[in-house]
Amino acid sequence: MEAKHVVNDSNKCNRGYNDQLSFQRTKCPMSVAQIENLNILAVDHMPSPEEIKARVPLTDDVVTSVQAGRQAIVDILERRDPRLFVVVGPCSIHDPVAGVDYAKRLKKLDDEVKDTLLLVMRVYFEKPRTSTGWKGYINDPHMNDSFRIDQGMEKARQFLRDVAQLGLPIATEALDPIAPQYYGDLISWTAIGARTSESQTHREMASGLSTPVGFKNSTDGDIAVAINAIVSASSPHSFLGINDKGSSAILRTRGNRLGHVVLRGGDRPNYDSVSVSLAEQTLAKARLAQNIVVDCSHGNSLKKPEMQPLVMKDVINQIREGNTSIVGLMIESNINAGNQPIPADLSRLKYGCSVTDSCVDWETTVDMIRSAHDVLRDILPQRNAASST
């Protein structure tokens, strides 16, 4: 009888815990609190994707913009559109006012070069960290370690909607596997970063994303990681996630057929013609489409923004000399050049200047894109025609 009483009492405690009437320490022989959530300080409410979407709903114009951006990138990957797509924008968004200012400038430039280049605005909210540092606009929108993720998510969605209303396609990096449920409907192209291309979680997530996905080579330059990620993400997966109401769910995917490689450099740059040729051979061996995007920043520029124009010039020259596999480019760009630390007094932040990786300034960005446009305007249509024969 004594043993039976203990078992029943313990079960009662567990039921109480599950009903959020937990921590009945006086009745339980061993409290759940002794073995669970030992390093959790608090559990705060997070609005569901459904709630955030209701607060920041889409308009018909935004839906049309997103659909058009996605389809244009798909057409480039599948060689129905001869243009290159160029993912260009700040390393990360921290000031939505400056971000919209940048987007308006980019839209005007896109109107100028859209016969040859598809400009896709880089809008990165999540920043992977090797150790510590600001994790991005969603995680800490007020940049004061208050970590109001609930507010950051709504602000991020609002910013994306503002950019989409301008008619620009949007690119982002998927880091948190839950975040796409909140704003994935506004994205036209997704990157999986060098630190996460090897992650099973991110490969599974990519298999269910509604956009084409670029997988970066690993930080040491290993392209096999990206190749394996493309293969994995193209297959169906089942994994834990959340539904639109924020409840735990089993997500079952059909697989994403639009994965491709992003060369971002590693221990050494890998944008040169030899590295691109080796990447082509590796893709062919894996029986994958030879679609390559070159990141002009990161390891390819040795993290020196002033090198990005030189990287881009080399890649454009490869296309002029007959390359058919390079379908896109990435540029880290902002209104003002360089980067800056986050000061205690946020009013001292320099307008339009990155708080993460250094960027080229707007004038340099315009020169890079106009130059590429002038060189490729008559070449890209011929390239597609030649590759289809």
C-alpha cells in the first residue's frame, strides 16, 4: 500500500506539472524541478506565427512581389532567364529607417539594370556567432541586451513587408529553424550559412522552404558539405517544428529541388576559375545542376570590403570568357562603408553603417553593378543560347 501511494502521488505531481500546476514539492517524493530546466531562468510568452501575421498582414501587391521574385530566381536557375541574380545589401539590418532608405536606392538601381541583372536585397536578421556578440535584429531589436524576441519578430516582418512593397525580391539567411514560420512568406531566396550547411536540422528545414536555397561551403572551404546538403535537402524529411498556431508539430516535407552551391571562400578564396571548375566537376559527379553563386565577401575578399569589387570583376570576366555555371553573386553593401561597434549610447551610431561585417558603400555598390551590367548586357543572352544547344 505504501509503495502504491508513492507511485500515485508521483503521477499526480507529473499530471499537475503538465497542466501548469507544477512544483508541488511537498507532495512529490522527487520534484520535477530537481531534474528539468536547471539552467532556464524564465519562460516568456512568444506570439504564434498566426498572431504575428495577423498584426503584419500581406497585401496583394506584396504577394505579387514575392511570387515574382521567387519565379525570377527559379527561371535563372533553370536557364529560362539569362540574367544573373545579385544578392546585395547590408551584412545585417539593425536600423529599419536606414534599411528602407537603402531598399529605395536599390529599387531605383534595379530599374536601371533589370534587363541584365536581378537585384535581390540582402535582409539578414540573424547573425551566427563563434562565441558572443549581437545576434541580430530579431534576437535583440533594441540592441541593449533586453532580448525582446517577441518585438523583434514583429518588427522584422514589418520591415520585410516594407521592402516587398517596393517591388524588391528579398534574400535572408535561415538560422533559427522556427523563424521561417513567422516571415518565410516574404522571402524569395534563402541562404544556409557556412556554419550550418553541415547541420541536419538546417538541411531538414531547407527541404521544406518555399524558396530556392543556396548552401555555402564550410568555413574551411570544403565544398563537399554544401553538395551533401543539396542532396539531403532535395529529399523528403519529417521533423519537429511548430504550426501556424505555435503548437508543436511534425513537419513533413516534399524536398526542395532548388538547392545550389554558394562559394564563399574558406582557408583561401575560391572564386577563381580553377575553383569554379572544380566545383562544376563536383556537382556533375553528384548529378546536380551546375548552378553556382559566388559570394564576393567573407573568405573570398579575405574579409576586406575593398576587395569585393576585385572579386566581382574576376567573376564577371569568367562569364565573359565563357563560363556558364555562375548564376548569381553576393555583395555586402551599405549606405556607408566599413563597420562600427555598438555604443552604449545608440544615438551615436553612424547612419547606414554596419554593426557586424564591414561593407562597401553605396557609391561603390553602384559602380560594381553598373560595370557588371555594361559587360554582361550582350553576353548573357548568348550564354544561355549556347548552353541550350
